[in-house]
Amino acid sequence: MGRLESAMSDFLRQCGGGAAVIDGGLATELERHGADLNDPLWSAKCLVTSPHLIRDVHLDYLEAGADIIITASYQATLQGFESKGYSLEEGEGLLRKSVQIAIEARELYYARCREASNDQPPDERILEERPILVAASVGSYGAYLADGSEYSGDYGEHVDLEFLKSFHRRRVKVLADSGPDIIAFETVPNKLEAQAFAELIEEEEDINIPAWLSFNSKDGVHVVSGDSLSECVAVAETSKKIVAVGINCTPPRFIRDLILSIKKVTNKPILIYPNSGESYDPDRKEWVQNTGVSDKSFVSYVTKWREVGASLIGGCCRTTPDTIRGIRRALSPHGSH
């Protein structure tokens, strides 16, 4: 086991029950706090207009029991910022800012924990200091396009392996240099982009932090492009820097079978953070109501996911701090959350 892989194993051992809690949806929580995300930059728009709201959402998730908070950089690309009139330097500054906001939220949370410990007996504490990781989000090329192609993986014939590595390289290096604990390659829709991420971090020797690779699925068998899930997961085996692999932004009903499929291919920790089960309409750019599950139903899956092999569990689109609070309770029923 390599140094980065053992660091993840050590982190999981420090978490209650050997499982870590990932945070929940960012965009809908930002909107609930008053942000207007009707923009190609989506949640990354708040890096410019209202960074304090991002910090508040991170804090909400930490207080709900998250062990890992994911930065507001999913839709943040240098190319996307350039198209909005920002210089390269300004774009890089906004990428760094996404990590700095999350680190600041972690420090504020720890400060609140110390204040609470002075006022409460140990058996009544709501807030507790614990290891917390900041994950720098890297969305797919499709997320930059903002046309829904991260839900299809159909990038067209002009997009090949070298194109994707070139598109992502500078962004990944800037984020890695900004002080996160791990890089989250999220909502990866096809095998080609997974290969691009894996090769990129291996080629960049100065990227010395771990990464995870997370795919999305519409049918519980394949990733959204139709590529074999097993072949996509096998890509994670090509890089020692990739220390966990799994599924995000996928309906909860598919997750158990996906975990079982992933276990056949890898011994790396498995992470899952599904969406609420609602469907996204990329043409109308909105979530279709009445197709999702309640927080109670979502959380009812958690012990099953843990039993079949998931080590890192959280939520994606349309999940909330209440969802994460429920996951924390499900994973550590005798804990303080």
C-alpha cells in the first residue's frame, strides 16, 4: 500500500465505525440561502458574488456531521471563467478561493467546537472535533459545457484523451496546490475521461495529494455513457494516487448493486453519494419533482450500503444537511450527532 493509500485507510480508521460521511448537495443549499445560480458557472458563480454563502453551507454540513466537505469548484474551470470575461490569473484565483473557503469553514467549525466544549459536559456535546477533509471538486468536461452532457458522456468525435488531459491539467494543478486534502473527480460520465484524470495525475509528479474517482449511472449497471462500470472502475487501479472509487449523482435505488459490481474490480475504499433520486432535465435545466425519495427513505438505505462495502457515504444533488445528519446517525447510532 502506498503512502497516499495508507493515509486514506488511516483517516477511515479515525472515523466512527470505519466509515466517513461526505457532505450533501451544494447548489440547492446555496439557493436556499438566497443565491441565484441561473448561470453557466452554476454554484461556482458564488465564488464571485457571495463566497460567504458557500462558507455557510460548508458549516451547515460540518455541524450536521460531515467528515468531508467538497469545494464549490465542480463547475469552476479556467475556460469557463475566461468565457465570462475573467483573466487566467483571476480564474486561478477563484479556483484557489474555493479551497480557501472550505478550509476557513473547517477552522470556524473547530473554533465552535472549542467554544461548545467549554460550555457543555462531554455527554451532551453537539459539536465535536474530528478529522475533517477538504475535497477539491473537479467536474467533468460536460459540466463545463453546461449542456447536460455530464449526464450522457457524449462529447462528440473531437474530444479525445489528449484533449481532455489538456482541458483539465492546469485546473487540477491549481486546485492541488491550494491546500486541499484530496481531489474529487466527480460525476465522471465515461471511461475516456476517467483515463484522462488518472493519466494526468500520474504525469504530474508534483501533485502529491490523493484523489477519488466517482462515476454516475442511470441504470445501475453502466455509467451514463453506456461504458462498462467494471472497465471504468478498473481505471482507478492504474493510479496509486487514486485512493477511492465509487458513484455519485445516481438514484439511491441503484446503489447497492453498483457497490457489489465495484467490489469485484477493486479493493480500494468505495465511496457513494447519490442524489435524491429526482431526475434532471438538461433542456429546462431543472430537477423534475416527485421522482425523488424522502430523507427518511434515503437514510434507510445507508446501513445496507455500509454492509455491502461502502466506506464513504454522503449525498449529491437535492440532498440537504438533514440528509447528512441522518447518515451520520445511521453510521454511528451511539454517536453524538
